[in-house]
Amino acid sequence: MCIATIYFDDGRHRDKVMSDVVQIEAERDGFLLVTLFGEEKFIKGKLKSVDFLKEHSVIIQKKS
């Protein structure tokens, strides 16, 4: 099982949005995140990078 941590990146800082994410669903203007424990959160932004080899991280660029 792959569990990811989601971060927002504004070009200067990277802030953790959510940990233990097991499901990411692309929506029209963002992403629905679901954790291993069933917690859901919707975030607005666009996908910047995915790294499952080193950090198990997904970087979302904030929409301005």
C-alpha cells in the first residue's frame, strides 16, 4: 500500500496539507484527498510533482 503526504507549494514555501493519504481524486478545480482513516479534504490547486520513491509525497501548486 502506498500512503502519501500532500504538500502545498507557493514557489517559496512548502506546507503540509494532509498525511496518510491513500486516495486522490481529480476534480474540476482541485483534488479530493482521502486518508487511510476516511478523513476527506478538498483542496484547490494543480499537480506539480509526485514522488513515491523517496518521500511518498505529492506536491500541489496553490491556485492564486
